[in-house]
Amino acid sequence: MAAGKRFTAVNLNLLEALELSRKPAADGAHPLRSFLACGFTPLHLQTFLGAHLREFFPEARIEIKTGLYGDLAGSLERLNASGLDALVAAVEWSDLDSRLGIRSLGGWQVSAFPEIISSARAQLSRLERALIAAAHSLPVVVSLPTLPLPPLFYTPSYLGSVEKAELFSSLANLALTLSRERGIRVLDSQALELAAPLNSRYDIKSEILTGFPYKLPYTSTFARMLASLLSNRAPKKGLITDLDDTVWAGILGEVGVDGINWTLEHHSQVHGLYQQFLSSLASAGVLIGVASKNDPALVQEAFARKDLLLNKESVFPFEVHWKAKSESVQRILKLWNIGPEAVVFVDDSPMEVAEVQAAFPQMECLVFKKDDYQAVWDTLVALRDSFGKASISTEDSLRLESLRNAAPLLDAFGQSGSASDDFLKRADSLISFGSAKLDKDARALELVNKTNQFNLNGVRFTESDWSRMLSDPSSFVVVASYRDKYGPLGKIAVITGKVLEKRLHLNAWVMSCRAFSRRIEHHCLKYLFEKFSADEIVFDFQTTPRNGPLQDFFVELLASPPQPGLTISRTSFFAKLPPLFHNVEEKENG
């Protein structure tokens, strides 16, 4: 699904939600068909969810179906995933046992408590099985009970009880199980509490009279969070940071290596937290670069300190000199080969932040307010949301090392950006081709949806679209992995299409920027021609604002600018094919 913004509690009122949800979609808009499963009357939640989905998917036609009132587990068990793009399941206490709600007068006698707990556990097991089964076909968003328990237990409300602990323990076990499942996203209860405190959610009168349990402002907040989880936004890729009064307290050139600090005793703990946070980002595959007006020798000494929480091996590159920060940022972006919109810049100086922001309007630039503890905390939370992802892939762990290994090799690439034959001969490279259809590789979809520069047409796939394509026997999905003597790059290219006799029709082709200039793109087409014995390849090509590298590749093959629907014949391709020196292997899966 398309990228969405970080969640912020921007509420709509009911009239605004109705207007937005009823706004006609553009002609030919792709449908986004969701199923809202809840045991209560969907009423306003359906309206607000539709409105917020329109915000996150402005080019889609939003359609929301609902299940039967009072039978959440049954609605999930009867769910037919065909014709749907997503499932949203909102679980409340009454779905586990009607006596945990207030519309059923089933009795709150102490003697009934063991039966209530047992019934709740049985329903949780049903929900677990149904949600996991649905996730095999659809992206699934789940919220576990968000409303307060009724006052049925014998303890005062401020005192914990065995029964309440057993209920929350069972919920925690379900959340753990669901969170481990690929394709299921569980709404975080703490994030919801910060956006909408517990006492702001429950409309008791509405539940009793209409069967809808939420106050309207909370309904908007809740629906927006659910829609945000469905948006599956692309995370940022890199963070460029200042050093003095940011990574550490103090001006290195004034106080020296021993004078900088980041600890409680020096009242500079926020800098230590920031170091710890950057190290965490790096361990998850985020690129960390330094742009500092400083003495390079002193910075090298500072990063040799054993108590620094940010290891120098986690940082690449170091741009340390006295020139403008925007020049440093420009060089870092070139080394990383990613766009400014995928990067965050952090500096304690508002002037430096403004200078970089003016040079890169698409970049998120943040001031590190070292003297405002709450502001630092808010910055860390915002950064976590910007860089957060559902899981860590092998390619994430390879990213920094592959860039570091590639840096000394840049001299091997001429002004054209292409490597020489001699360099490629000595690279000892291996391309592995396989099919992502066999194991429904999540990395393939991630690569298609986040790659911009070498992208056939900029088309993004929803998870349900991707699943349907994988299930189509007439389609193929080829994934290419790469390594050479300088290190592995992991899975770096994805090609999807269909075979029609001797013709291949490609509807998606992407390649990671880390794999540029090694003639991997040439070998991908060579593999396709030979694998499918094709005479022609037809490309669903569209010019995008950022796929210049792919356009350049087609110009090289066609000797003219590419046009939509371009076709390359086997004869013309092999006539222009440059020497290829990769070793090749074919795997059973991607």
C-alpha cells in the first residue's frame, strides 16, 4: 500500500467525515475494499474509517463492508477474502463474553467469574485462528479492547484482581501471537492511550441506546490510527546528524575530547539518550551520517572514546570540515545514492537547520533542543515513527556495509557512472535468480514499493494486489540477489510480468540504487530472454519524476528516449549487450 504520514491526532468532526467519505473518487480509481469486523454497531466507526482511508489513499475508491452485529468471531470465520483488500478487526470486551459489556444482562455474580474467564479465553482462541487464517490472504489490522471493563469484579476499581489479571494476560498472549504473524499489525495500546486517554473514549449512553460505544472525537482518533496501520508507509532510510551539542554536550574544539559529555552527572543525559537512539537505528539498518563543522582529527579522537554509545563503525560517512552543512549533506546523499525525502537532518542550531532545509526542501530537518527535555523526548518518538518498520530484513543489516565497501570503489566508475570491464572482471560477482511466488517473499514487495530511481513505472502494489498476482498462474515474479568480493547486497531487483507465447509483458521492474553500474540490469533482461525463450519484451513503462536512471538505461539500448509500451526484441538486445562477467545461479525460490 502507498506510503502514509506519521500518525498525528488530527480529528475530523462527523460532518467532515461524512463529506470526505462520500466524496466521489476519480474516474478509473482503483478500489480499496476493506472489511470492518466488530461486534458492536459499526455506525460512525465505518464513516470515520472511510474518511481517514481517503486521506491516506486519496487516489483510491474506498469501499467498506461490515459483519453481523454481536458476532465478531463468526464474521471473521465466515470471511471470504476474495474481492477484499484489507481486514480491520476492532475487538472489545463484550466480544469475549457478553457479560463483559453492558448491553447484556447476564449476571455479575462472583460465582460466574470462572465461567466468564473461560469463555473469554475460548473466544480469544477463535479470534486468533480466524485472524491468522485471514492474514494468509489479506493485510490485517487488529485492535484489542480499548474501552474500560465494567465494574463487575468484587475489588475496588483502583485495585488489581486475579480475574482482571487473567483477562489482560490472555490478551497479551494473543497480541504476542498476532504480532509474530506476517501480515498482521496490532494497534499499540500505549500509542492509543497517548492519543486518546481511556476516560475520553466511552459513550455509555450511545452504547445502551444504539449499540455504538465510542465518543465521536475518540472515534476519529481511533479510525485514523487504524487507517494509518493499513497505509503501510515507507520508512525513512537515513539520518544525518550534527555532533557538538547534539551527539554530545560541549563544543569539541573548545573543551577538547575529554571535555565533551553525555551523562547524568554532567546534566547531559539527553545526549546519551540520543547516542543510544542513533545506535539503535543503525542496528536496524538505518544509515547514520555525520555533518559537522569541526576538526577531523578531534572527531576521530572523540569517536575513539570507549564510553561513547554510538560506535564509529555504525556511522558512514563522516563529513567533518568548516564548509556549509548543505554541502556535507549533498555529498552524503550522493554516497548513499538516495533522495532527500528519505532522509532526516538533525542539528542543535536553528540556523544550520534552516540552511539545510533551504537547500533540500523535501528533507525533514529537526532542531535538537538540548535544553528542553520534553522536546528531545518528542523528537526521539517522532524519529522512531519516521524510521520504524514492522520487521528487519537481511538486506537492512547489509546496507551500511555494502555502502562502506562501495565507497573506495568509486574510482573504478568513470564519468558515465559505469564500471570498467577490467573492474567487473575482477569483482568475482554472483547473481542469484529465483521466484518470489514460491515463498511470498515480503522483501520483494518492499523493494517494489520503495524503489524510485530504477522503477519501470512508479506503480505501487497493495498487499492484496500482490497476493493476487502471486496466486495468478500466468504471472511470474523474478527476484535477483547479488554479491561480489566486496560483500553481499542481498535481494536487489524484482521483475513481475506475464508470458504470452513468445512475448513477455513486464508490469514492474525495480532495482536497488546500491546495485547501479554493475550491469546487473543487462543481466536481468538476458536472464528473462533465455529463461522464457522470449522473442520480445514489452515494458509497461511510464516516465516518473525520479526514474531517470532507468530512462538512461533504455536510451542506451534504444538510442532514443523511451516511450510508454516500448518493446525490445531479442535480436536488438543481444546486438547491444555489453560484456557481462557475473557468475549466475538459479535458486528454487527468491
